Amino acid sequence: MKIVILGAGQVGASLAASLVSEANDITIVDQDEAKLADLQDRYDLRTVAGHAAHPSVLRAAGAQDADMLIAVTQNDETNMVACKLAALLFNVPTKIARIRAMDYTRHPDLFTPEHMAVDFVINPEQEVTNYLRRLIDYPEALQVVDFADGAIRLVAVRARHGGPLVGHELRDIRQHLPKLDARVAAVYRRDRAFVPEGRTVIEDGDEVFFIAATENIRAVMKEMRRGDQQVRRVMIAGGGNIGSRLAASLEEEYDVKLIDHNKKSAENLARRLSRTLVLVGDATDEDLLTQENIEDMDVFCALTNDDEDNIMSALLAKRMGARKVIALINRASYVDLLQGGEIDIALSPAYATIGPLLTHIRHGDLAVVHSLRRGAAEAFEAVVHGDARTSKLIGRAMDEIDLPEGVSIGAISRGGEVLIAHHDTVIQPEDHVILFVPNKRMVPKVEKLFQVGLGFF
């Protein structure tokens, strides 16, 4: 696929890195020539320096032959104009725009073909907010992602000594939870993935990915860990787009405190947020954290625009007694370094945004794509089309399907019903199949499983 990416920031660069390894023809456009030179040194892609919404620049990037244009510059207006030009001048089939301002997203008619011609809108701040909200709702989790319109969830947890299933075989889960159905999709032990079997013994420290109907998630999580306390108190550092959205999302169900260093911004937030206590100050100020009882906080979220401030405030909050700390970090190298140490969750906004983009880029009929383990793995929900003659999946039981090594089918959504996949589960037409792919290099092989033979048409 020939793809033009506008914007070489964190999202654009991360997306290019993800796609270039999959034999896509990638061209990336930005005004910052230093960023472009760095990307060209690291990846096999083309770069074009210039303004992303100028017709001459789009032509130089090959928009006239592109299958897809993805506008992820820092400027909403540039992204929208670029999509409109791509439709009007170059007839690009698929156009995706990153739109941050809620004033635009409140009016979906703006993006129709006769107006701005944006086929799909992504909002990084809202994606990160949703991601954070799920981590707060499930404080024991490392990652929580939704499928089948929220009916199915895939959760990653760190197995800890004392959990009922730790030290026991996976098949024992049925003895502990006879009325619930769940499946362990993958286990990472010392950063190496393997597909678990019934005789697999869960060890202390294993990173376990399991899938279940959403209403059963908490019960399954208790099998992996000692019962952790529920979250009641949350402190947020940073009142920007993400911090303010998260506070608004949480304040009806949790006791929320928000710290912002800018007095005017804090006053505006205090007017907009009905139940959140808004404080003016620096989240790296030990006296302020002491005064606001940081030791009683169940979750501390460092969400400012500065990586170093987020790291320092999260480390300080953890040292002073906050039970769980989450830091928003833009630099991928920092994320890998800090995740799982004193900072419980190091979250990259780019990784949280890539999943929705991949949903529109992958081959086949995909409902949802999620990037896992900081981009190394993926899970997606794919719709099965065809019939028993033209499909490699329809009419076959799980143990009859030749899946690439390490790939597992975790669940099926069928007409609103949730089915956890077992060896004798048979796939039917139009099933939504949820797969776990431990290494993204396997994605093309998985995509081929969903291709329909020509005889079906």
C-alpha cells in the first residue's frame, strides 16, 4: 500500500516505523528537515520537506498515486485542508485526519465528502484519556483494551505470589471459576512470549494476557493477584487536554484532585469541572504533595507536556506513598527504560493512538486494532467473510486452523453473544474473531487467513 503521512512528530514517526516494516511504500512530509533526515537514516522510506497543506508539496509526496493519506500534523486546520486537497486535486481513496479540538469533533458533518472530505477522524487526547480511564478502573492491570463494542476485554496483568492461580496449572482456573469462561491468550516470561496450554504453570512475575467477557474481568484478575483495593482517590498533575478530559471523566465516580502550575488555567478548570478539586502549584513540590495527602492517593497520573516533570513527579509521588503511579512520556526510549520500575505504567501517547490508525490501514475487514507491549504485539478484531469453500476459517474448529506460531484466537463475538474460544469452537460467517499476535511481523500471515477466495464473489 502506498501511504503518505503528513507530520513527523511522535504519532507520525511511530506510525511510519510500524508500517515501513510491513512492505508498505511510505512517504512522510514535514517542515522540520532534521526530523526527516533522522527518519530516513533509520527507515526505508521517502521524505518530503514542506508545508503539508500545499498542493505542490502533496504532489511531490506522490498524493496522485497514494492509496491513503494520514494527516497527523500538530495543526487541526492543516490536517483538514490537506484531506480536502487530497480529495479534490488527487482523488486519494482514504483520508485520515488527527483532530484535537472538541469544537470540530462536536460537528461530524464538517468531515463529510462535500465539506472537509475526512474519511476517519482520530483524536489522540481522547484515545489516551480512554486508555487511562481503563487503567484506573482496573488498577491491577498493565493494559486494558476493548473489543466487540466493549463486550469483550483483553487485560494484561503481572502475576504475583499469593494469587490463587500462581504456581498452578492454567486448567485449574475452571475449578476456581466454574461459572465463568476466560482464556489466557499469551504469557510473557522474562520478556519472551509463549502460547499457554492447560498444563502451563503461571509463575510469579509472568505478564499474563487474558480475554473474557467484560463483566467477568475482575473475577479472573483475582486469580492472578492478591485482591488489591479499589481506587477511590486520584491525583492528576497537569491540566492540559488530557488531564482535564481525564478529570471530567473520573469526577462523578472518584475523588479527584488536579494540580496545574498556571493560575489562569487552574481557574478555568475549576469553573469547568464540577467536583474536581483544582490546585495551583508544581507537582514536583514535595511540600504541596504532603499537604494534599499524597500518601492516601490510590492513583497518581503525571500528564503534563514535559517528560522530565512527569517522570520526577511520578517518582516523587511513589516514594511518598501513592499506591500506583502513571506517567505520560513521549520519548519511546524513556518508556522502555521506566516501565515496571518505580513507575508502574509509563504510557506513550503515540502507542495509544496507533491502534485506531491501524484499524483503517490493515488488510481485511477489521473492527478494532490495539497495539500492545509498546508496539511489539497486536490484538485485533476481524470479521470473517465467505463460506466453508472460500474461507480458511469458516466451518473449522480452533484446533483445525493453521495459525502462525504464537498467534492465538481468544474469543468470538457472534450476533451480540460472547464466545470464549476453545479447541472445539467452530467459526461461522460474519463472526468477529479476536486474535492475539505476539509479534507484529506475523500480521501479514494472519491477514491472509481472512482473505476470501475469488469463488465467493
